[in-house]
Amino acid sequence: MKYLVTGATGAFGGLALDKLKTFVPVSDIHILARSKEKATPLAEAGYTVHIGNYLDKASLKAAFTGIDRLLLVSSAPGTRQEEHQNAINAAKEAGVSFITYTSFAHADQSSADLATDHRYTEKAIKASGIPFTILRNNWYLENELPLVGVALNSGKLLYTAENGKAGWALRREYAEAAAIILAGEKTFPEILELSGKPVDYATLTKALAEATGKEIAPLKTNDEAFVKNLTDNQLPEPVAGFFLAIQGDIKNGVLDVQSDDFEKVLGKPLTPLVDAFKELLQ
């Protein structure tokens, strides 16, 4: 059995590789990377490296030929629908027998702008006829680190999401779930909603305060003050705008997902938020 991880030099792909090698021999693991230089350490570690990208159809087909099980890590927004379609087409042409894909919470019905490309990709995978498992990832706790950094300096965590909740968990836990699915030692449903226990920003702030031993208060605010709080702390305005959009999604319940799929896949509880913050901030 041959396995391939796309985006292997990125944060998620690298974590998935680290876990995958505990399930299957490194000699059976292939990776797709854009840069030979970035992939050199992985080649030296024994992985079979293929250089290519989602916009180069020929490179995809060459990389996927002989591969049985594929982890398709979603690319960055922009030309994502075209990129993912290219990868799915190449997988079908190459005879890949299974795809697992990193999607978005409730992608089939979500109102979030981020869900659009994932909804398209899920439909494309289903239409391909290739057996699959969709991993509808909720939200990385790491995504909150810019807000956390500001809060640690000011003693206040500003948010506009009202009482909205998200199912935060560590990136490595999402990556571990992907590796388990890719390894294929157990059978899981075609759609998995991977989410931590949904909590609001008041609860998240309490966990941060406990983890750091600092007095940090949650503070509901308006859009203008939220953005200013970030830009005053050296975050570019477009980045602050992205965080504001996510606040709106959380306020609207986009990431409030009740599911035990995550812990079923991992076979263990998720890391508690206090411990997760300690891990990230140590």
C-alpha cells in the first residue's frame, strides 16, 4: 500500500506525516511538495518526494501514479477550486483508490465564505467515484494566537462574536486524525465533523488565564474597536479584517458543531484548552 500526503512541507502536512509514520513504513509514504529545497529534509528522512503543485496537472498525475491512498490537504484561498479539481482529476486518472480531504465545518450548509471552496471540493470528490472520507475540520486553536498575544500584553481579550461558540482544538490533533484515516486501519463514515467541545470567548479567555497565570478579562466590543486593537499591535489591516470576518462567523454559529467524531477517530479525549494553551505558549 502506498500513501501520499500533499502540502507535506506545510504545518498541517508535516504533522500528519509525523503521525502517519507511526502507522505505516516510511518507505510506503510519498509526499507532494512545491519546492525541492523545502522537501530535502523529508527525502533525507526516507520519504519519496514528488515535486509539483495543484496547478500543474502533469506533475499531479505523475505524483499520484502508483498511489493507493491520498491525503488532499486544502490549499490557500484564491484559485482553490481549480487546484482541488485538478488534484481530484489526477487522482482518478492515476487510479488512486481512496481520498481523504481537509474540509470545513458543516461545509455543505455553512454560510461562511470560507466554506464555498470546500463545498465545491466535497462535491467534486463525490462526483469522482473515488471512495473517500471528508474531514470537516472546525478551528485550530493556533488561529487565535494573534488575539492571544495582544491579550497577554493588555490583559483583555477583545472579541465581537457575542456568545457564539467554536470547537477549538490543536492543529496536531486534526493532523493526527487525518493520518489515522489515511492509514486506513479502521473504517470510518464518509463525512466526519471534527470539532472540539464548542465554547465561547469568555470560556476561552478563562482557559488562557488559567494556563498563563495572568489576569485576562474577556471584553465584548464593536467591529471598529476590534480591528483597531489588532492594528495597534502591528497586525496588518487585511489580517485584522480576516479575524473580524471569522468573529462574524462564530457569532452566527458557523463553528458551533456538536459532534463526537473527533474523539472517536483519535480513540482518546482531546487536549483540554488549558493544557492546549500551555503547549502552545511554553
